[in-house]
Amino acid sequence: MATATRVRLTPELAGVFFAAKPTQDAAEKTSALLQENHDNHHIFFNDEGFHNHIVHHLLAIYSLGASPSTISKGYDTNASYQLPPKPIHDRLPLDFADSAIFSKHLGDGQYYHDYLLFFQNEISAKGYEAVILEYLFEGDERAEDLLIRLFAGFLHPLIHLGYAVEYAQPALVAEALAQTAVHSAWIGPLFTESETLAHPPSPPSSKTLLELASDARANEKLRTSAHWPDGNKIRDGILVRAPSEMTRLAAQWTVDPTPASLAQKTAEMVAFAAYMTATAQHAPQQVKMDFYYMHAINACPMFCGLLRAAWLGDAQKARLLEWKGRVDLALYVSRGAPKLRYDEVTAYRPLKEGLGSTWEGLFERVCEMEDDGHASKFVRALAFGESLCQGWEGESFLGLRVGDWRTVANMVLDSVEGAEQKWVRGAGFEEAWERLPVRERGML
């Protein structure tokens, strides 16, 4: 049985998307390795706050049909450079019951294991669903602050929590909430000010994310608000040089708290994340996916796992979805709001026709390659996106058609497999593409 301190996957809990029902052997191997990671590693692998992706990677390839030996290989590849746990600070996890003490160490990775122990105790006493509702959706100052932090770090806490709920693993929920606690909250004004602008008496906007991205590109102040030298292009660029323009744009994407609106807007969000990432290319340079845009699509299966939780209300789900769409728009702007070129997808010819002709071949290929979890999450998210959006084929908000999703998966794997530079970091900036060679066969 899975507990607040023990990971235990079962084949019956295969997540929102899986290639085939996992085997018992794969479930046991993945559980054991996730337990080892839980007990022996920090959530960051260096003091700069770079994220430990072991949970993300192993659950992605587990759902795509990886064998126990492949799962072990994936773990070994990424376990070697992880940080060990930090010492617990005396009675601090117990003292976190005091909200003032709880808040004192937020945003500090040195206290990850203190928060982890605290949330393990909370989950053991109350159950993980009740703890998520209390610490993220209660509506008090603490919950509002943590909900903002959930969307920090290029969505890594959100991805982690989504995985935890998708696979019903209380120990991973504790990791996700502790990870949330040690992230910063500087992105808060994007969400709070957008919500203020979006509320009545302003009439709700009917604009799609694709239309709003086009508006962002047409707004010179917004398009140029992030500069190449900026350390963090949302924090140091957009929110300094064009904060009101960004929040006014983001406020125009709204979700009604109804099942129909949630279903349509979820499909729109997933499709936009994939479209933005796939079409932000720079011919004649080689096809590369933007490292930051990629997180918008990679988060989608796990995010949808959260949206399917019966214990979350429609208003809570609508708020989560609005925030996800708005942060995706900010991500788009932060890399220079590049022109999105759909013909990059329609004209693409895969380099490996055999393995790329079916999803099964793509799953096998990405499970076997050396990866830190980004590529495998990407391919899984694209396969999930295709299945999710099939019921909306022909709608203008989609961007991608049914066959395009597999083409994009080929673009991803062709661009990372064996590549010295796997991703581009800043697709709308000329500087990001300067050292990339021009394309060869199959890459236009």
C-alpha cells in the first residue's frame, strides 16, 4: 500500500495515458527506484536549484512501456549527479504547524527535507487529498502563496504534484508540496493582477490562446520586453518592462467553472502548448525545440490528472487551468514571441521512417535513449494531446491536426538523439540560434 513515506505503484494505476498496461515487474522496479530517490536524494541536484527529474523520467517511461531493465538504466543515468538529503533542522518540521514559522523558510532549498517531513506527517494524519485542499486551495494567505509557488520553476512543482495525483502516491505528494515550498513566489503578480482584470464588470473574453499569442507578437512593447541578457526573462524582463501589458493580455484567457468549458479549454491549452513549442523554428538552422516552451506541453498529462480529481471542485479546476494558460502565454513572450510557423510541421520528413511511423515505435525509441526525462515526457505529452484533442478536430483553437502530433514527436526525437545541443534556449532570439548548423536531409 502506498503511504506518505512509501512509494508503491500497481499496474492498475497506469495514469491518464499509457502505451499498454504496465507489468507487475515494471511497477515493482519503478516503485523501488522512486523509493530510493525519495530516501536518498534532494529535490535539486545542485545549489542553483536545478531540478531532480528522476520521478518525472521514470514515470514517463514506465507509462510508455519500458522494461524493468530500461527503467533501471534510466535511473542509473540520472542518479549519479543528485545531491544527498540536507540535515533536518531540529524540531522545525513539527514547528511548521505554526503558520508564521512555516512561512519563514519558504523559497529556501536548504529546508526541503524539513518541509518534506512536515508534509509526510500531515498526509499520514489527514490523507493526501485533504492536505492538497488545505495547503493549496483553502483560500487563506498560506494557500494562496503556495499555489503561486506551485507554478514557479518552469512548472516543475506542478508537474511533480500532477504525477503524484495521477498515480495516487502520497509520498510523491509530500515531495511535490515540499518542492513547492522551496520555490519562489515572484511570479505572483502575473496571476493575481490578471485575475483582478478578468473579474466582472469586465466582460469575459472569447479570444483563444493562439489569438492572444498573435496579439502578443503584434505588441512591440510586450514582444521586446524580455532581453537576451536577462537572467530570468519573465522576472527580469516581462514583469519589469511590460507588466501591465502582460497581465492585460493574460486576463483575456478565461475559463468558466463548468464541465463543458473545462473540457474545451483543457484541449485548447494542451494544443497551444504543443503548437507553440513545435512551430517556433528558425530555418535554415536545424529543427530544435525551445527548452522553456517544452515545459508547457510536458506538464499537460500530469496537469490533466489533477483536473480529473473528483475531490477538486469545478471552480478550483477552472482557476488552475486559467493560471496554466496564462503562464504559457508568459513563457511564449519571454523567449521573444517568435513567429509560429505551422509549415515547419506539415513539411517535416522524419529521419527514421520505420520507428517514426507509429506511436509504439516512438515510445520504444524514447525509452531506450539516454534522457533526463525531458524527451520522454515530451513524447508522452504529444501522444496524450492527440488522444485528448481528437474530439475537437476542426476547431480553430487547436492549431495541430490529428496526424501532426506524431510528426512533432519525430521532430523532437530527431533533434535530440545523439545531438550535442539538444534544445534551443530562447527561440525568439537570434543569439539562441547562432551556433546551430543548417539542416540536413529530412529537416527541410
